[in-house]
Amino acid sequence: MNVSSTSYNYPNRMGRIILMSLEEIIGRSGVSAVLNRVDLKDYIGNYPAHNQDLDFPFKHVSRILSGLETLYGPHGGRGIALRSGRSCFQYGLREFGPLFGLTDITFRLLPLQTKLKVGGSSFAEVFNRYSDQRVEVDIDSKHIYWRITRCPMCWERQTDTPACDLAVGVLQEALYWVSGGKFFHLEETQCIGRGDETCTIVIDRNPLS
Ligand SMILES: [Zn+2]
């Protein structure tokens, strides 16, 4: 695929994870239909390689997500993106978790609030170190703020409402995993695609009862 060297990218294997996760929700034919629709036919039956090369452009990520909204409607498309995000975390954990100690037994035995703090920073590192996505994590007494300052999900998009549901799904599953099966309230409150400065996902530190 002809990719400009100045564009921002995910590593191939993150692109591969997105397409495989999408396939779990809408099937292989669904993924092919989306890729067709957004003129990314080269990926049909030819997912990105399982390597770390930075060759999967942000604009392809956002095009695939906008294609979901075109084909399934805004509400349906975003629901699919959210569910795909949950699946992405499971794939990603296998690939990247061991690199950051997230799957070590010593991490898993830490108290929940410590795990949220340590795990949040480590997880942000996965993106900051291995991709061109940039994430900053802030924490106060009640919330964790996951701020994406360079975001592939809404890259070059203009949306009316926050649109990075894939990232929300990834975090939802990360929280479920890290807490041993609990649900947390989280919401994307700001989105670059809507004209905000960052894509910010605000997470309640205490799980829903
Ligand atoms: Zn975004």
C-alpha cells in the first residue's frame, strides 16, 4: 500500500488486531463490505502483517470507522466499534501485555486502585512507544482521564458528537479485565473530531455496584 512517510501510523499488528476484532463482530463478509465501501480493498483477504512496522495509517483507521457508520447507521456503526474495541483489548493483551508486566502475577495481585494507576500508565505506554498515537493519563480522587492527544480513531474526521468508540471499548474491556470482572462508568467527553483539543475518556475510579 502506498503510504506517505510523513503520515501517522499504527504498527501493522495493531491494524491487524482491529480488522480481526471487527471480523468477530460482523464476520469476514461484513469486514470486506466495509473495506470495499471506504476504498481500502487492498486489505480484503490481505490483513496487515503480524509485525511492528509502522505502516497502518491513522487515516485508514478513521476511514474504516466512518465506513461502519455509513453501512450500519451512526448508532449501529458505533455500537460495532465499541464491541470491536473490547475484542481488540483481548488480542492486544496477548500481544503487548507481557511486555509491560500487565500479565505478571505480581501485578494481578495488587489492590484495585493501585492496579488502575499502574496499569493505566503502562497501557498508555503501549501506544506511546509502539505507535504514533499519543496518550496522557491523569488521575484525581474520583476519575481517571485518558487523554488521546493524537488520535487515529477520528483522524481527519468532522463529527457532531464524540466518535472514538473503539477506544472506549478497548478501555471498557481493560477495566473489566484489570478488576476481575467489574464494570465501570466511562464516557468520551471530548473529541478532536468534534473540534475539541483532545479525545478525552473520563473513567469513574470506582466500579458500578
Ligand atoms: Zn479521537
